[in-house]
Amino acid sequence: MAITKSYPQSPEEPLVSKEEILNDFRVAVTSRHASLMGRKEVFMGKAKFGIFGDGKELAQIAMAKAFQIGDFRSGYYRDQTFMLALGELSVQQYFAQLYAHADVNAEPASGGRLMNGHFATRSLNEDGSWKDLTKSYNSAADISPTAAQMPKLLGLAYASKLFRENKGLKVLPQFSTNGNEVAWGTIGNASTSEGMFFESINAAGVMQVPMVISIWDDEYGISVPNEFHTTKGSISEVLMGFQRNENQKGIEILRVKGWDYEGLVQAFKHAGQLARKEHVPVLIHVDEMTQPQGHSTSGSHERYKSAERLQWEKDWDCIGKFRDYIISAGIAKDEVLDQIESEAKADVKKQKEAAWNTFSGEIKNEVQDVVSLLRSTGEKSTRKVVLLQLADDLSKTINPVRKDAVTAVRKALLALRLDSDAVKGNLRTWYKDQEAKNFDRYNSHLYSHSEWAVGKVKEIPATYDEKSHLVDGREILQAFFDYTLEHDPRFFAFGEDVGKIGDVNQAFAGLQAKYGEQRVADTGIRECTIIGQGIGTALRGLRPVAEIQYLDYLLYGLQMLSDDLASLLYRTKGGQKAPLIVRTRGHRLEGVWHSGSPMGMILSSLRGMVVCVPRDMTQAAGMYKTLLDSDEPAIMVECLNGYRLKEKMPTNLGQYTVALGKPEILRDGRDLTIVTYGSMCRIVLDAAEELAEIGISVEVIDVQTLLPFDTYGVIGHSIQKTNRVIFADEDVPGGASAFMLQQVMDEQGIFRHLDSEPQTIAAQAHRPAYSSDGDYFSKPSVDDVTEKAYRMMHEANPKKYPVI
Ligand SMILES: Cc1ncc(C[n+]2csc(CCOP(=O)(O)OP(=O)(O)O)c2C)c(N)n1
Ligand SMILES: [Mg+2]
């Protein structure tokens, strides 16, 4: 091993008492037996997939010792022992997740929505309000993509820095005790090859945040050994340039073996103290770990590990080594350890059975209800044979799941289509009942259900007086941010060039000087971790605005937004929220990478977030206010070409709101409705003016938000009047214009009101070419909109509107 690091030790003062060591042994073997039995459950067909924490037990027990109330974890699927050691997971809950028990009382991390090995604590009360996070052990909700736990880890740690350094946050005692909380991360050795790992490590070193990141190194990432993952085959060795020294800040890097109980306890204790006290990031490379059962239930490691390696893993198994240590240190004899182990094993078995009985019991009851309903309905119906067959098949299903009962009922209802309501009424009622229950089990919580849902924020119109003068759009945002920084201590903003110059379009100009670096901050060029910084701080009760300089660069952060933020409320079934606002600017300006409008991409990947597309900065400021009064995560796409356009300064900035999901009619018309948003509003309004001159009356609607989409039915109402509609934007064809059409067709039943085929206007399928002509030939112009509308009218009345 190239680096061995020493950390302060005090041999005369025992780190851990005898009782604690024996308890640690109990936790370790409990966890191990949970892994062993978990794998068997999958092979018996009682669960679909399993991934376990065997081989990583000892380090996690050490980490749990250093983890304090108020701290946060952001880790991955191997961390069951840590969660068990903290008491934040019971073996029964562990198995409930393995079986996918769709009930938060049985499976509090995700209500059965996530595969096993995805851990989370619940930060929210049932009504969506925050709990006191300083009184609990906290674990951010895990996600599966490797290394994606890293960016939000940075944010969780950054929050401590803000809580410690920003005195204005003392008014929020339920989220922090003077920034003493450490954010603890875990990651597998192979996953450190991901870019977001390096981005997070670098940012942590720059920002000096209290984060302890542990690498569980078992030499493999599924079948691929370290030599294919990591330069020099050792992550701590390659990271040595980050090591802090007397003259330079950086990261404290420790290395310790996964079977070395004392070494682990010392390393984690030291790391925790350093991070907590001095806000220094620490990396602990825990190597020589094993995987007794291989990677997961999907395959066996005998296929790719040599006999020699497999033998080594047996010899260096951390629990075996722990046992040797306990015996050689004279703490306990073999018999005592055997006794502990057999008790632990029996306990795991008991809890596993309890989990299975509660999970399968519920389903068995549903199945029995359906079998008897099918039989009793069959007796009365003309389709007796079919129904009795369905009942028979269902009653014989081994390990039935909920779907088996529901699908039998749906098939029965189809078979009974000609039977009377009296015959099939009971089956129908059962199905309707279950539909509501299953919606709650599997589909709820994509958006907030709380009193702070965006739809519940009171609409307050902007006001103006005779002194309201025309200013650049960016000045409206600047005044809004100024007001909000003054009045809302939770609010802060960061991003590339946001701090000193107040963003590239100067909506924060002068505000860092006025409110300090904790409120308006520059970051490195690292979109992925800018998003993570936002998610982590929002998870801890703050209200960050994370800026992505141009919409086109959102792609770097999109994975975090999609996998983590957008799915957070859903995948925890209301257990966690992170009301982050992502601020960016897009639509038309200049060239391939500064004028994108990939709204379809956003819509497809960010369900669970609010998507605001304001046409100007007045609307944007009102939307920001609505979002800050709500508890939902959002993305705000400001118009890139709008910062210097003149708008009238409202008198109630920081107070007025914009109702989200409520389109605004910008121009009344009779012949045709054009629905649009963002920078296209002005283009469509200009086209409407041109069309008015030739006698075509166009109603122009700005949707304002794409998610939620027209929850007020404004567009359908307009189409009932005009009977014609075009959806226009500057995304690619089939992007957000197609989304708007689908929404109005499916949700507002407009088909019967249409006299013309509904149409879309979009940009060319390629990226926009550079400069004014590039824009004209790439993006929809006033001419394009006018002609498309005219052609629609020509088809309706060729005499009045001849071919042009
Ligand atoms: C982004 C992404 N790529 C690939 C995978 C599939 N995958 C799951 S675990 C894994 C190996 C991870 O190995 P390591 O980080 O060493 O953790 P270990 O499982 O060994 O503890 C891979 C490739 C994934 N989950 N996410
Ligand atoms: Mg590994």
C-alpha cells in the first residue's frame, strides 16, 4: 500500500467499552444474517431483486459511532449496517423494503417504491411540514445511479457552513445547531470513476465544508476490478494532490482497512471531529473490503473472481477478523460470540417472517376477497364459467401480488360487459375502491400535497402607480432579489458569476456587496454540483436559487435534477422535500449553445418539478415569489433576450405572485387561438398584429408554466370560442409544442370544438445557426407564425383568404 496515514491515537484510553464491542458484534452479525437471508428470499421468488451490505459491516459500525444527532448521510445501497447501527432501520423494515411493502408504516424509506438497499429517514410530518432535523439522525433518500449521492452531499455539508457563518439563519433553530452537523457520504470504489465524484471532491476542497466521504473499496465494481477503474489502482493515492497541508487548505485523506476494527473506529472518530469542529472535508478510503455473496442477486462472483481472490475474501472477511480481534484482546470467548450470533440469527429470522406475514397477509386478504367476489358474481352471471376459472386461477397463484387480484377483476369486468349492473356492481365497487388505494400506494406524491403546494399560493396581482417607470427587465429582478434577500433569511443564490458581478445579466448586481458571500455566491464551473449544492441545502430547510448560466448547460445538471430532485417527494412518498429553485435563461439569442429551448427535454425528464417559462421579468419575479411561498422544486427559464427590454416597475415587488398553472390571455381574438410562452410571446403578438391588419383575429395565450399546465382550462375555453388552435414555441418539432397539444387534447376535450386540424409551430430540428440570419432561418419568425395562421384560415375559407 503506497500511503498509510496515521491519525491521533490514544492507546491508554480505550476507544470503545467491552459492552459496546459486543453490541457492535451483535449488529454486525445481525446485518450479515439479514444479507444471507435476503438473498435466499429472492431465490425463493419472494422478492424480485436483492443487493446487500455483507462485507462492509465493520466500517459502517465505526461510522455510526461518529455520526451524531442532526448529522446527514448521503450514501448508497451497501449501507444497511450503518442504518441498523443507528437504529434508523429495523430488520423488519429492511425485509419490508425487499418485498416492496407499499406502506410507509412498514417501509418508511420509500413506502415500497424503491428496491432494497435505498435508505432514507423521514424529514417531514404527514402534512408536509418540516420536523426538527436537529433532533434526529438524518439520511437523504438514496438513488441508484452510481456516484449521484455525491453532489447533494456537497449541499448537505454546505448548509452547515451557511448555518454557522450566516448569523441571519439563527432564526431557524430546527434545522441546525450552529452548523455543527457533518454530512457523511459513502460510495463504492468503482463509482469514484464517475465525473460527479471528482467534481464533488474538488468543490468540497475549495469550499471547505464539513463532509466526510467514505469509499467502500472491495476492489470490484460488479465484475470489473480496480485496475480498470482507477489510475494507479488506488483512489486515495490518486487523490493525494487534494491532501491539505500546513500552508494549503484541502482535504484530509485517511486510509484504513475494512477489517481493522480499532483502525476504523479511530479513523471515523477523528474524521468526525475534524469535520465538525473545523469544517474540513475528510476522505476515508476503506480498502480490503469483501463481498461474500457477490454484487447482487443478479449473478455470482465465481464467474469473474479467481479462486485465490475468493479465498482471500473468506480469510479477510471483516466479521471473521472482528471475532479474532475480540478473542485475542480477551474481550469474549468463542462461546459468547456464538451465542450472540445464534440469537441474532434467530432474531433476523423472526423479523423477516414478521415482515413477510404483514406484507403477504394484506395481499392474501385482497386475493381472498376477489376470489369470493368472482365466485359469487359468477353464480349470478351469464359468464359463470369464465369467472369461476378466473377465481380458480387466482386462488392457486403462489406468492400472489396485488396485480394478480386486480387484473382478475378487470378481466372479469370485461367479460361481464353485457351483464347488468346488479350482477357486476360489487366487483365494480371493489375495483373503484382499490383504484383509489393503489393510486395512493403507487402514484401519489409526484407533486406536493401540502398546504404549500403551488396551486394553493394566493394570487396577488402586481400593482403600479403614477411613479412606476419603465426600466430594463433585469432591474425588476434585481429589485425583487434585493427585497427577498432582505426579508427572507432562508433565501440565497449561487452559481457561476452570480457573486461578484451579480450574474452575467446583472440581476444580482451589487447584492453580494450588500448581503454578503453567504447570500449571493460565486461557484466554480460545475453545473452538476451546483444542482447538488441546491438540493442538499434545500433538504435542510433553506431556500436556494441555484443558477445555471445558460439553459443549454442544464444538461450537465439534468441527471441530478431528474434522478434525484424531481423524484424526491415521490420516491419517499412524502418523506422528504427539497424546494430548490433552479434559475436559468434560455430561448432565442445567438448560436448553437446560447439559444436553445429544449423544453421537451425538461418536460420529459423533470416530472415532479414545476417548470416556469415567464415571458418577461415582471412575470418571473411574481413566479419566484409564488415558488418561495410554496414547497415545490422548480426550474425558471428566463428569456435570454429580455433583460434589457423595458418593463414597468411594479410597486409591490416581492409581494405580488403569479398563479402557476394559469395561462394568461395576452390578446383577445375570434378566429384562431395561438398558445405559446417565453420569448415567443412577443413574436406571436407581432404576428397577431400583422394578421389583424388582414382581417384575421387571433387570441394569444401565454401558458406561463408548462408544469403545472393550464389547470384552469383557459385554453379549452378559448378554443370553444375560436374553434381553431396553433401551439407555438421554439423547441424542436415534437417537443413542448406537442406536449401542449397533447395536454389540451387529453385533459380539456377540445376535439369536438375544432373546425380545423390543430397545428404546431416549432423551430427547425437542428440547433440554431449563429447570428441574426441564423436565428431567422432556424427559429420560428413572425413571418412563419403569420403564414401558418393564414394557411389555416385559407383552408377554412379559400375565397376570403386566397393562397399567398
Ligand atoms: C450511472 C450508473 N451506471 C451503472 C450502474 C450499474 N451499477 C450498479 S452498481 C455498479 C457497480 C458499482 O461498484 P462500486 O462502486 O465499487 O460499489 P460496490 O457495488 O462494489 O459496493 C454498477 C456498474 C448504475 N447503477 N449507475
Ligand atoms: Mg466495489
